[in-house]
Amino acid sequence: MKALIAVAFAGILVALGAALLFLVRDRGSTSRTVNALTVRVALSVLLLLFIWFSYWMGWIAPSAGPLSTLVAAGVVGMTTRSIPPRRRLRPHS
């Protein structure tokens, strides 16, 4: 699963690089830049849809990530005191 997502992301970056290359070389005389950007957008949408579908099917699951592990271990201090309190609004009478 991770390899497929990495390959799709690499394809997105390659299409973006190709668009930049075509933009510099062709100087706007051809539509290759637009075509490469269209491919990039299509790959991005397909990747997003694939990730959503994988989550829906249960193939992937969200994780808390490495930051929560550091917080739990006390390495990084994130407390509720660091967040300013919200102002309470008075109810309308």
C-alpha cells in the first residue's frame, strides 16, 4: 500500500517537473505544459480517491503519528495551558 502511494506521489512530482521543463523549453509555443499539468492534477485526484477508498475499505487506518508518541513520553510539552482560553459570548437576552 505504501509503495503504491509512493509511486503515485513520484508520478505527480515527475509530471510537475515535466511541466516546468516544457514551460522553460517551449516558451509557451506548445500545449505540452498544459498537458503535463493536466496529468498531474488527474494523478493527484486519483491518489486522493484511492486513499479515501482504502480508508473506507479498511485497508488503511489513521494513526496518531510520531508527535503524539513524543508528547506521551514527555519529550515535547504540549499542554492545554499553552492554548489561550476562548472568550465566552454572553447569551442574547
